[in-house]
Amino acid sequence: MVNKQFPPDFLWGVSTSAYQIEGAWNEEGKGESIWDRYSHQPNHILNNGNGDIACDHYHSMPQDVALLKELGVKSYRFSVSWSRVLPLGFGEKNQKGLDFYKKLVDELLSVNIKPFITLYHWDLPQALQDRGGWVNRDTVSHFTDYANLIFSSLADRVDMWATHNEPRVVSFIGYGNATMAPGIADFSKSYQVTHHLLLAHGSTVQEYRKNGYHGDIGIVLDSEHSFPASFHPEDLLAWQRYYEQDTGIFTDALFLGKYPDLLMNWIGPMQPEIKPGDMEIIREPIDFLGINYYRGMEVSFHQTGGYLKCKTRHETLPMWGYTEMGWGIHPKGLLMVLKNLKERYGDIPLVISESGCATRDIGDEAGYVDDQERIDYLRMHFESGWHAIQSGINLKGYYVWSLMDNFEWSQGYSPRFGLVRVNYDSLGRIPKKSFYWYQNVISKNGF
């Protein structure tokens, strides 16, 4: 019996990213990316892991598409490795790299799965990083040229696109906290990187429109459900600063054509250089906004809480505990995030482009995982998505993170987010209990 039915055209899917699954890091003409360089340096990744092999998706792609078909997803979100198709980030293309993505798209279409391509999931070509990376405004035009190459190769068969995945991570973790590639600890660069990422997004959307491609293009942001610890003015202002850096700096620019006043005044001389016309480009209308949702966060003022002067605490629901990443579990927060976006920016089409959790995932002798915790997590978050639709929010789809266990960035291979277990020794794939539960949800279009 299905109690919570979703709209007939609702997109059920799963997500992955290139560096986390592909492997083949230096094969068939692929250039070095910042994640190749970063992970090859000692002590950057838990247990000194790297994505050299990862899940070996580059060589196992048909097998992985067969898993997608078995799962029954309507859509598959994946990213293109910029340095696989343009080894230097510009200039001569690598046809073998392009051919891989053409074959992937053809395989997906042959089993009636809608491709959803993310152009940038953090893996900048190292050659561009050597020229200043996203701090260098030239990277904006290089990204637009790269996007045009992918559009010209695939837009006749792909009609759903995202420019960037989670630009906040690039700006404030890659260039601020330095716990992600390129590993630069300089917040004065973070805001200029934010501006250039958004400018590259807007420029790419304009190119997509100008060339007359028929499809939907947007951007993917990660947005926590954050809230102040109290109504004390210091906590309220600390939360506002935190929210504006987590979400508002991106959404205000995208939908209002401006950066949040409170945050800009707070950071003072770290404000980005903005040239005339930049904000109009960034505000170019998009067809949807992708939201990656994982956690709720309580925010309070603290005088030693970095330059934002705030302290955070993961909020979790009673009896739920925390995921293997140490993240609180807050399904209702997803509904709050979606409501907040509608209230602030109107009836924009929304997609949950990532949502999932790392659990203990202890396999039996055959490697099968009874991951009931993941099923419970997904059920509660799907329910929040259903309530969002019932309340009039324009939610178009839900993509679970992730199809399979993979390289989890600085955490290496320890956290497992997949619906499919990957044996990293044999590279075998074993669907988990959650795989079959989600298969049933998709087949019934509800639960």
C-alpha cells in the first residue's frame, strides 16, 4: 500500500561525481586535476587514499549502467571531469575523454534513463590552478569554453544540466579551511572565488541560451537547515552571518543580483572585486535550483568562532543519533530549507540533487549489507519531500547520494554512502538492502 504518492513525472534518481568513482586518473590522455595533485600529497586524505582507481567506473561503466537499470531510476546525475576532456583546461580537446561521456549517455538513453550532467564537481584542471585557479578571472572564460565543448558534444541528447556542484565547498573549504583541494588557507581569496564561480555559472547559462539548446540548466547548492541557538541578538546575528555565507551569498546573487549586505559589511576588505555587469550575468534566469541536503545546524555567537564569530552544533532528532560522518539527522530540516527558498525567492523549480547518509555498513560473508539505518534515513527525508509538494513547493525530483560507495574526498574510503557496496579490493558491486527498498519506492512512485 502506498500512502505517499508522488507526481507522475517526478524524477527519482541517484547521483555520483567523476573524481569519486571514475579512476583512470592518467589514462587515455586525461590531464591532472587539483584533486589528483592534492590527494597525491601525504597526509591530506584519511589513510593517504586517492582517486587513482576509486570504483574504476571508467572501465566498468556498462556494468554500472546495468545497476541503474536494475534499480529503476528515471534519471542519473553524474559529472564530467574537465581535465579528462581538456587536459590543460583549455586548448586541444581529448577525444577519448569525450567519447567516454558520449558512450555513457548513449548507454543511459538505451535503457530509458535521463542523463543529468554536472559540469563542475570540484576537479579543476591543475594547469589552470597553476595560473591562479578560480582566483584568476580568466578561469571564468575557460570554464565557459569548456561548457560549450560539452554542450556541442552532448546537448542533442542531454537536456538537464547543472553548472556547478556546491560552490561553497570550493570557496570556503578549498580556499579557506584548506581541507579540500586546492588546499589554500586564505579566506581573503574565498569571496573572489565565490564571485568567479557564480560569474562562470551565469556566463555558461547565457551561452546555453544563445546557442538555442532545448533543455533545463541550473546550479546545485548545498544548504543546511541552520537556526539560531536562542533569540539573543548576538546569536541571531551570528546565525545570520552563518546563513548568508552558507546559502545567502549564492542565492541572493542568483535571484536578487546582489550579495547580502550584512555579510559584505562584516567581511569588509575581503569583499570580491565586482566589475560592471557582473551581477546581471550571475542573475541570468535558471530553469531549476538543485539542493544537496544532509544536516541541521544550531548556530550561536562565540568570540573565538573564527572571523564569523559563531559556533555550530549538529542538530539531530531524538533517538536518531549521528551518521558515520558525525552529521546530525534532521529530516524536517529539508522541508524548512525548501520553504525558506520559496519564501525568499518565489516559486522556483527545485530538485533534491543529493541526499543520503554514511552508515556502518557491515557486510555478511557474501558482502551483502542490511542497511536498515539508511532506509530509515531515506524514508524520513522522502517524507519531507512529499510534504513539500503537498504544501505547494515546486519540487521536481529527488536524487539519492549515492549509487555506490566511493572516494569520499578528505575522508578517503572510510565513509560509505552507496546503495551498492563496492569491494575496493576486487571492485565488485553488491546491492544493499536499501537498493531494493529504493527500487520498490521508484516502481510505486511512493511509499
